[in-house]
Amino acid sequence: MDWQEDDEAGFVVARADWTKDEAAIRRIREAVFVEEQGIPPELEWDGADEECAHFLAYALDGTPIATARLTQEGQIGRMAVLPEWRGRGVGSALLVELMALAEALGLEMVFLNAQCGSAAFYHRHGFLPHGEPFEVAGLLHVRLYRYLSDPEDPPEFLL
């Protein structure tokens, strides 16, 4: 298992395997998206997880505390951090690992649909907005992009 450890923050980030880690991933996403945010389970469980790369963050005692995924097309999503771990760098550590994997896979760009209340977090990591806000499951979202290296021909909206 490939670990990125941050002893001062008290957690580690590791690549997850959907088949082996499905229960832990589901527990976190159910707690954050379904229970806390009221997202209907049928929207949360979109059937795409088996095709995605997943990461889990663990407290140093081995308890899963956060998760996120990356699609083959470069979409980052389902980033969920348990409430007691927010503001401690867990989301940033997951995001860094997702972007590193995307770059290792040869992707030039990653994108995501962020809840508007979380957009500033992604802006701090170099993500730029594109388009108008839109609603998903009753929550306002915005599409954000980030190039992993300087594009030779950037889209007009990034200029």
C-alpha cells in the first residue's frame, strides 16, 4: 500500500481498492452525503465506483476518515471528509494524491463539480471555474478545472 503520512496532522492517505475497501468508502460517503447533506442514495451511488481510482484517508489508529475518487476521464469526485476531521488538511492531502495520480496516468487536466460552499477550497489548489452554477440534488454546484501542466493551447475561458 502506498501511504502519504502526515504525523503532525494525525492521518495517512492511501490508494484504495473498491472491492476491498467498499465498506469503508460507503460508510464515509453515507455519513457525509446521504445523512449530513440529504443527498438521495440513488444519486450518490451512481454505479461508476468500480471504474474509478479511489483514495482513503485514515486516522493513525487505522480508522477511515475521508475518501475521494478519480474517473478515467479526470473527474475528481465524491470527496468526503468526516466532520471531526475537516479543517485539518485531510481534503488537501486527498486532492494532492488525486492530482498526482491523474498526472501519472497522463491526464493533462482534472475537473470537478464542487458544491459552491466548497469552491474556495479548490481555488486554493489552483482550480478555476467554468460556466454558471447549477443545481444537483438541491445543492448549488460549480464546474472547476485545473491543468496539471501549462497547456500549449489553453481554452479561452482560462485566459
